[in-house]
Amino acid sequence: MIVGLNGTLKYKEPAFVHIEVSGVVYEVFISLQTFSAIENDKVSLYITQIIREDAQLLFGFLEMSEKKMFQRLIKINGVGPKVAMAICSTYTPAQFAVVINNKDMNGVKKVPGIGPKSAGRILVELAGFDIELVGSTEAPVSQAFAQASEALESLGFTKAKTSKALSSCSGKDTASLVKEALKLLQTI
């Protein structure tokens, strides 16, 4: 079982990368989150290996929390690796935990390939599981964080910018988080 790869990046596309490790080149499927975070030729990825009758597939993640989220998602009936990777591409683990915590059906349906039936199943299966989705390296997900994120997005800021700004904030309640984030967003 392959659980990690450290090597040199040979080829990169939004859906996959080729990584050379000791003379062997592996094709590893990645999320858009991982694609945008890979910046240099030396790559270290956490791997989930899926062995099927007709293929051996490798799915790579820069963050352990994203790998845990992927592994939990593929255990849900009707959610395969393709849909799980689409979820990982749409949301960071912290953002997805907020969606699950808020039981946001429309948030889950935003992911390509997920309809109302699958969205409902995902929400039911992952109820109460959101804390495990967020790794220790992610920003803490709390009700105040979720409310501040929603408030900033309603003001027109993108999810990426709001997440980045909120992760730098030290406030404990929604109002202080929003104030700090707005100050940071002015400089971005």
C-alpha cells in the first residue's frame, strides 16, 4: 500500500501530476486545492491508493486533513473517488466542515456531479463528523468563524480571500472576526 510519495515533479495538470521517485514515474490524481498549492519541483504528497479490478489509482494530497476528508467521503454509498475529488477541489476541509456543520444542502449541491439525493446522503452520513475533517493545521471551525465567513461572502469577498483573512484573525466572536478580517482584506 502506497501512503506517501516524495519526489520530483515531471508533469502537472489541474487533475493530475506525474512524480518521479527513484526512477519510477507515478501518475497521481490531485484536487484543484493541491494543484494550486504545488509551487516547486520537489513534491511530497499524502497518497490514498485505490485498487480495482481494472486499475490501480493514486490520489495525492498536500494536507493530511484533505486526505482524511477524501477517505471518509469515498466510504459513503454512491460517492466514488471522482465525486470525492470534486468535493476536495471545491472546498478546503475547513470550508466543507462549515457546510456540513450548517447542514447546507445547497452548499453540497454546488459540487459538480452531486444532485439533491447525493447531497442529502452526504449530509446524513457526515453529521457530527465535521471535527475530524479539520486537521490540526487548519483554522479552527466554530460557529463564530462560520458566521464571519458568511458575512464576508455576503459583502462580495471570495471564499478563498475570506478563508485566508479569517485564518489570520485572533478574535473569538463573530463581530471581532469580521472587523479584523475587513482590515486585512483592505490590504490584500
